[in-house]
Amino acid sequence: MLSGDDDTARSPRDVDRTAARILLALDEDPLATTVALAERLGLARNTVHSRQRRMETDGTLAPPSVRVRPDRLGHPLVAFVTLEISQTQDERTLREIAAVPEVCEVHAITGGADLFVRVVARDSTDLYRVTQSLLACAGVVRSNTSVSMVELVPLRTAPLLRQIAGENG
């Protein structure tokens, strides 16, 4: 698997109460300095700094590019593509799928398909092109595409962080 090539993907660190509080504070003020966070949270500056660095290096925090909304890049259409792949070419297939720029994420799944792929496109014509690019990948046998009409609950982790931090709301 592409994302499983490093140790952090196999053994992620747990986020503790202190780290959860730091992350929630950063949600409220993403540009807060270490000193400001330390003062606000009643923590030592070195604690905040070391926790932030650790979360950046151990894979707890995704790269900043993940925060960019695809619609702001001219790709407002979101679709979910399930793919059936030939099991004999899975590594090559994953590399080729990952090379398609409009592919945002890929999950191995159970059920009738092998992969669940989140893609973005400029419009329906562009989605057709993206889907054809996926079908052209070595080992892809079949696809099924569902278009997102509207995002009702965006990707979020704040409720889990609040739970870990011991906050009620």
C-alpha cells in the first residue's frame, strides 16, 4: 500500500488530552503562535512546541495541502468511484491511480469492489475524463461512479478531539 510504506502508518501515536487541547485551539486560531497557545491553554511554551513538532513528524497532522478545498482549485464536483481491480497487479494499479491528479484519496474496502476512490472534477465532462483515466490504469477491471450532490457533514475530527480533551461541546 502506498500510505503504509512508513512506520507511522502502521503504529500511529494516540492523541492525548494535551495534544487534543492544542489542536482545538489551533482550530479556533490556526495562526496562533506557540507563546499565545501556551498562555491560552496554561501550558509551558516548550510543551506546546514539542507537542506540535511531534504531531507534525509522527503523522498525526496531515500536510497543509490537505486543508485546501478542491472547489477553490476549480474542481467543485466531488464523486466517489468504486473500482474492481485485478489482484495480480495491485501495486502497479495503485501507483497509476495515485498518479491521477484528481484522485484525492483511495481506500481498500470490503464488499463488491476493491477500492473506494474520492475524485474531484471541474464538471461532468471532466468527471468522464477522470473516470476514463482510472479505467485506463493497469489492472482496473470495472468502475462505478456516484456523484456527490452536496456535502452535508464535512470531514471533521473536532468532536473526537473535544471528547479526548474532556470538553462537553
